[in-house]
Amino acid sequence: MIRGRPRYLPRSERYIIKPTVKKPDPAVLRSAAESTLARKPDVEPRLADELLHELRVHQVELEMQNETLRVAQAELEASRNRYLDLYDFAPVGYVTISTDGLIAEINLAGATMLGRARKGLLRKHFSTMVMPADQHRWIHHFTNVKRGNREVSIDLALLRADGTAFEARLDCGHDTPEASSREGRTPGMRIIIIDVTERKHAERAIADQTQRLQALSRQLTEVDAEVRRRLARELHDRVGQNLSSLIMSLNRMKSEMPAEVLERSGKWFDDSAKLLGQTIDEVRTVMSELRPAELDDFGLLQAVSFYAEQVGLRAGFAFTLRAAHGDLHLPIGIETTLYRIAQEAVTNIGKHARATEVVIVIEIIENDVTLRINDNGGGVVDGENMMSVARRGVLGMRERAEAIGAQFEFQSTPGAGTTVAVKVPAALERRAASATE
């Protein structure tokens, strides 16, 4: 057997022998690598410079990105601080309520309005902050907003921690779960609380003042109507009768004068009698403007009917009066105002409407009295397009109605006629009060 030669093995075992691989020594590898670098002085330094340049470029890029991120973070923090300042110190309260009615978030202004610490309000039922008298309305409103109802504002009385209450306007908006998750907000209802206590007090003061002014206006209207009626009566009883007596005296003097005197002075007597007749007519006109005699003689229904019938005969329209009750006995101011409004409306119909039919309805619903005048004339486009005289008439009717605290309505459709309506609230109650006085 020769040393150093492999031993003969069978064919089946010949290929399973594995050579032994010796692990290289790190020191040897480093020495070999340094030798390799030493043999390539022209290539490797250039590659090292390029790698160093690329590393420096990446370093600069990372520094720029880091600076950009730092600036963005600073801006976000500043924006967050501004948002927190606006949120916490806004002049209104901001509250977020969960779907089960618990307070999830509230700003400092809202907590201050409620007189409580912010931490003490979280996870509390918002309904406990509502005055007991308004809790039913709040629950109904809360349910409607959750269902997507568009009525998002409500006025309630809220309760402070010390037991006092204040008037508040609540503007509510409901977030859907999808919108909340998409925008990163707490799902639920967002509420803006506005303290309207001073405004409510001002509104009540204005309402009280308005009521006092309306009561004073009604009293003035009553006094004015009474003064006009007395003045008309005085004109009729004194001036009218005296003028009639004077005409009779002139006629008697004329009949007893000698023929020669009458021939010279008869024309003067005739002129004087004619002038006295004109004066009597003018006095009657003034009396009618002060207080229509028909109101005292026949009442409101008959006076309106008589006037509308006379205008209808001249203008060519048929007239119908519908009254649910018999003749009315209203306070003199209301009665005169309703007659004047009906008079003005019928006059405008006769002059401008070219109507063929006019219907006047006087209704009594409980203690309210309503006067409605309809015609089938040409109508008008709107109040601005009316003739100036008719427009002044409508304004005059409105002013008369408002003077007695009545509601005035004017509706007109081109080609479909016009409706004038006046509603006097509690007219019969006023009649009873004036009768008691």
C-alpha cells in the first residue's frame, strides 16, 4: 500500500465522503484584504470618495427632512395651542355629548357657565344640567337631533351648581359614526351653549313695553272715536240745525218782502240761501268723516252693507255680506276702525279692481272678531306695483288695524283678486271690559 494514496472504496460509498473545510482566521482575512487594497491603489480611493460623498448627501437630506419635520411639529403645536385657547376661552360653551347623553368633552367657558369644574362634569348626564321644567323638551329635542332632524336649535333654562338658572340657546349637531371616525372626533352630539339671559330679559321688556304701547294706542283710539262722535253730534245738533233754521228764516223773509224790494234784493237772498245749503252739505261731510251716522243709527253690519251696496251700484259689482251672528256691539274704537277699513277696501275695489263680485265676511271665533273682504278683480303683482293712491290706502288700513292691536293681512294675485283681512284679538272681551267701566 502506497502512503498518501486514497484507499479504494466500493462504488456505493465513494461519493459520500465530505472534505473538511477549515474556518479562516479573521486576522488572516484582514491581512489578505489589506494586501488586496494595496495592489489596487488606483480604483479603491475613488470608490471610497464616492461612497463618502453619497453618505454626506444622505446625511444632509436627513438633516433637511429632520428640520422640516421639526418646523411642522412646531406649527402643529402652535396650532394646537391656538385651538385649545379658542376652545377653552371662547365666549360660548362647547360640549360633546355621547349617544347615551353623557358629557364627553366640555370647554372651560361651558364649565364656567354651569358653575362647575370641568373634571366634575365629564361622564355626567347633560339632562341633569337642564331645569326640571325643560327636561322633557330637551329629551325630545335630543332624540330628534339623533334621528337627523334639522331643527337643531332650542332655548332652555340650564341649572348652575349653586341652584341658580340662566337662559341658554343650544345649537346642536349630530355626528354619524362614520364621520366621527373619519375626522378623528368623539362620536356623539356637539352642542354650542350661548347665554341669552340678557337677550331674553330685553325681549321680555320689549314685549311688555309693546303691550303697554298697544294698550295705550287702543285707549287713544277709543278716546279719539268718542271725541269724534261727540263733535259730530254737536255739529248736527247745533251748527246743522242753526243753518237749517237760517235757511228757513231767509225763505220766510223773502216771501214777506215787497215786490219792489224783492226785485232789487232777491238775487242776494237766493245766493245766501245757496251758500247756506252748501255749508250744510260741508258740515254733513265733516260729520260723516268724524263719525259715520250709519254706525250710530244702524250698527256696524248695516253700515258696511249700505256703503258697499252704494259703491257697487256705481262701480258695477255685486255685493254679498256674510255674518255668523247678528249685529255686533263692539267698543266704539274697534267698531269705527273696522268700518273705516271696510270703507277704504271697498272704495279701492270700486276704483281699481274692475271686480264683478265682492264678498264681505264678519266672523266671531271665541272672543276674536275677523273682517274679511274678497273680490274677483284683476289683483296686483305686489304692494310696490300698486297705484300710489291704492298703496296709501293699504298703508292707512294697516295703520288703523295696528292702532287697535289688530292683525292686518293683504293678499293679491294677478288675475285672481284681492283679500283684505283684519283680526281683532279679544274684541268681545274688550267690549265686556268697557261695558263694566
